[in-house]
Amino acid sequence: MDKSVFGMALLRLFSGSIELTAALVMLKLNDVQKALAVNSMLALAGPMVLLATTTIGLVGLADKLSPMRFVWVTVGVACLLVGILKK
């Protein structure tokens, strides 16, 4: 099994576990304000997981991509992050 694929999948499983745990916490709290606070914390985790999994993927592809393609992929990821994080 490819180490990069395994690392990316492991991060996604971890991220999904965080999401499920947050949903259970929201149900247990049974309060809109507290649930919104938990949801806000999740908003920070999503982009960090996206960045981490993309970084692992890019490191795995680094020897297979030409420098120009690497630049285009990096620009694409930057656009995604700007779109997600801009208010």
C-alpha cells in the first residue's frame, strides 16, 4: 500500500471521527448556542485536514510532477483555501 494514500486515508478517518463525535456532543448538549460553538470549532478542523491531506498527496507526487504542474496544483489549492476561509 502506498504510504501517501494510507496517510491521506488515515487523516480522513480521523476527521470523520471528529465530525461524528461533534454531532454526538451537540445532541448531548441539546442547546443551540453550545451546538453552534461546537460547529464553529469544526470549521477550523476542515481546512486544516484539507491542507494536510493535500500536502501529503503533493509530497507523494512530487517526483512525478513537472515543476510547472506543481505550481498549478499549488495555485489551485491556494484558491480553494481562499474560497473556504474568506468571509
